[in-house]
Amino acid sequence: MRLPGKFETGGHNEEDLFTKTQIVSILGEADAGLPVTEVCRKHGISGNTFYNWKKKYGGMGVSDLRKLKELELENRRLKKMFADLSLENDALKELISKSSDATGAT
């Protein structure tokens, strides 16, 4: 049996353990001059995670994060709306199909 190591998160993504605001703050520490290895050690993240975050969130400020969150919420709302309309459309098609079958049988 293998026990989790210091940097293993038990199946959780490191991004799940930090808010986007915290991630931007961590990236800001490196931008302020602290060596990346020190930033990673301080926050218990890997270098790969740091550079993935930098690719995804680098250069973002608080207002950019706010916009990102709003866009993610809007996207989620639109996906749900699409799913609901698709279900409704399928139900109507099935109803029309049954109705035309019943009309043709009489």
C-alpha cells in the first residue's frame, strides 16, 4: 500500500485547493521577484502546476478574474438552458410522432 507523499493531493487537482484569487496572488509573488522554486515550496505546489497556472492566469488582475467568473457562470447557465430546450424538443418530437402514429392507425 502506498501512502500519499508531501505533494500528492489524494486525487484532487491542485487548482481545486486554491481559489483563482489565491492563484493570481501566488503568481504575483513570482512576478515580484521571489524565485519560482521558493514560491512552489512555500505553497506546496509543483513547478508544473505553477507554469500551468501562469499559462492560464498569467497577467490577470482582480477585475479580469471577476469577468472570467461572470463568463463561466453565463456559460453554465447557457449550457443548462440548451440542455433543457433539447429535452423539451425531444419530448415534443416524440409526442408528435406518437400523435401521427395514432392518427394514421384510426
